[in-house]
Amino acid sequence: MINNNERLRIRRQMQRRISDVVAERRRTRLLEKPPEPPVEPSADPQLSTV
């Protein structure tokens, strides 16, 4: 039987692992995908509805 302290320790450990995986995926995604050039509002025909 798992007591409360062990349950909390396991939960924190799992949350830490999940956040580590999420951070690593975010880093690899940012490294793989080159940053997109910023789009000027006047260059977009859908935004310039005058």
C-alpha cells in the first residue's frame, strides 16, 4: 500500500519528467524549424480591406 508521502513524491517525479520532456520537445522544435520572417500588415491582401 502506498502512503500519502510516497504518492506525493511519485506525482512530483512524474510531473518533473513530463515538464522535462515538454521542454526538450520545445527546444528541438525551435532548433529544427527556422524562424519565419515577420509579415508586414500592408503586404497581406486579406488584412488590407479598405
